[in-house]
Amino acid sequence: MKMLMEDIKNKQFKNIYLLTGEEVYLRMQYRKKLKEALVEDGDTMNVAIFSGKGTDPKEIIDLAETMPFFAEHRVILIDDSGFTKNACPELADYVAQIPESTCIILNEAEVDKRGKLYKAIKSKGRVVEFERQDERTLMRWVLTVLKKEGRNITEDTMKAFLGRTGADMENISKELEKLICYTMGQDTITTEDVYAVCTEQTENRIFEMIQSITEKNRRKAMDLYADLLAMKEPPMRILFLITRQFQQLMLLKQMSAEGLDRSELAKKASIPPFALGKYQAQCRKFTLADLRQAVEDCVDTEEQVKTGRMGDQLGVELLIMKYTEKNSGH
């Protein structure tokens, strides 16, 4: 990201950029910054946007060869084309031939780092990976936004806010907007304000559900399941999230003896850094064998639903009931 900021600051641009990584909000922000640095605002003659898997690389190459119209640069924006995941030999071969006046910006969720196009962009252009931000960075960002709006927030309230929103910056941005509107006329945002207006992420309820399972609290686990169904969450998505959390806990359990630092643990287990402590505490309630069995049971439930041997809603219910059985070894 620093190299990209240097390119923009110095107006020394590569002919092709690949913006990728989990943090979609940052990808879109820097896509916009890059475009604004390359062409004048409102210049529609020299900006082309392509989106989706049906994008034709030959059309992009033809356009890239066209001189900009009374401007220094022509910008071609490509979103989620799949070029960097699937083979795109035409574009890979063309990377070294892109005219000085053309800048191609690929914004891709999925990439194959072994692929020809990825390697060509890394060699001749710039690959920028936007990862989920750590707790400190997110807190600084939120504080900056709130300061501009004349609001204060304590550290405890900030943690409650991030605990509710998760680490996705797009979601944080939306929830911040709601919170700022809700607290119009007051200087300090309270935890009560956060709970009153900020939507809790589905993943948080799944975490609470697993917590209820560790406590053998069947009623609470079933109430949380009912809440998710009332929120129109499909049972199979709920099952997917339960499976994923058990897998994350299993990974944490396996890696706990490796002496990794917190940031590495969080990254490898795909857990927001600020939530790692909660996951580690939950992890200690299970043995590795328990977690392996839980993942197997989740996969088995999915298979039974997909083969029509069991209804999806009932399948998740039975799974919850099994793991909240008082005399269960789990």
C-alpha cells in the first residue's frame, strides 16, 4: 500500500495495477484515488469500466492501444473479471506492451499467485494486497472519522463498537454513519448508543451460539438460532458459519504450541485481531478431538441435507441439541 501511495504522490504510475485482498473497502478507496490521480474529475472520454466474468480481454487490449483524448492518460478499470484467478494468456502477454499513456487497474477478489498474469503484473506493474486491518489501525481510523464530526468515544465503547461491527471496513463505515446521525447534538458516544443503533453481525451471534454450546446452555443456543432464522438467515448459511468457527477453533488449538505471535495466529485462523482473545478463551473449552468431531458432524449434517435425508432447519437444530446435551463429552 505504501508503494501505491508513493506512486500517487509522485505521479509516477505503473501501466498496470492489481488491487486485491480481503479488505474491499480499502480496495475501492485506492481504486478511486488512483483513477482521480490519473484523469481529471468528470473525464468520461478517457475512462472505461469493465465488470464481471464476461469481460473480453481482446476488447481491453484494443482500447488500451487507443491514444487518450486530449489528456495524458487513458484509464481502464476492470472489476472481478476472474482474469487473475483463471488463465488469461492474452492479457498476460500484453502486459509488457501496454502504452505509456494507458493505465489498467484490475480490482480482483480472487487471484492465483502462480498464474501467468499475476506474475506479469508483479514483474512489470504493481500488485497491492489489502488485508484486514488490525485493531489499532481500525481504532485510529474510527477516531479520525469521529473527530471530524465532533464526537468523542472511550476505549471501552470503541471495543464494544468494533465487537459489534467486525473488522470489515465497509460495514464499519456504514455503522459509523448510523451512529453519527443517532448521536446528533451530543459530544460523547456511549456504549448504550452503540447497542441501540449498531447492527450486530451474524458472525457475532454464531460466536455466542458456540459459547452457549461450551456452557451446555441449550435454551440460549436455540434462542440464538431462532433469532438468526427470524433475520432471514438461511439454515445452510448458519451451518456454514458454525462449521467455519469450529474449524477456526481447531486451527487455533493446533497452532497454540507453535509459539506464533498474535497477528500471525489471527491471520492464519482468519480471525479479526481484536477478537483473537475471545476465540482463544473459547478454544480452551474444547479438546482437539472435540473440535475435530464437531467439524465432522457439521460436514455430515451438510451432506444429509444436500442428499435430501434431512431438512436444513432440522439438521442445524439436531446439531445444536447434540452439542448442548448435558452428559455429552463435547
